[in-house]
Amino acid sequence: MYYLVLAVHVIVCIFLIIVVLLQSGKAADLAGAFGGMGSQTAFGPRGSATLLSKATTISAVAFMVTSLTLSIMATRNAGLGTSVLEERTTKKAPAKTAPPKPAAPAPAPAPAVPTSGPAQPGTPPAPAKK
């Protein structure tokens, strides 16, 4: 359905461009070349609607309708029609698990007895006696 509306939209765009370019301007006479309106009214001549002006109106309406249809279809397909609050209510919170029980405390290491031998690695040297 989306591609059908897209194809119609492209055809309407091309038709609208052609119809607009085929129309002559309202001030296409010699006075219009110099910026004057001649003896015409303030907004130009209000003649009967020609076939080209009717085709322009119809194709402009079709262009607007297909543009709105494509934008609505694109947002529905992309999932952008929901708000953050709607997504939050649909998602369930993860199940709470009980915190793990602490393990039994490890036995304290036995105190080190200083020996007269070389210093153990990782211990600071003893201060010199005077």
C-alpha cells in the first residue's frame, strides 16, 4: 500500500510541475515585462478558470493528500506513534531477586612473628637504632 501511494505521489508531482510550467503568467503582456499591470485590477485579471488552472488545483490537492498519507504511513510503520510513557507502561519491570546471603567470614590470618632473618617482601624496613 505504501509503495502504491508513493508511486501516485511521484506521478502527481511530475504532473503538477508540468501543468504549472505550461501556464502563462497573469501579466504576460508587454506591460508585465516592465512591472506594470496596465489596466488590470489589483490582483490581476479574473478570467474564467481554464483547463490548466483546474488541473493545477486538482493536482495540488492530490499532492497534499498523498503527502499527508505518506507521512502518516511512515510514522505508523516506524513505531513513532507511541510516547515514552506508553512504552514504559507496556514494559514489565524485571523480577526482583533476593540479595545473595553473605558468605561466612574468612578466618583471620595469624599474626606474623618477627624473625631475625631477612625482611619479608612487602614489609617496610625497620628503623635504624642509635
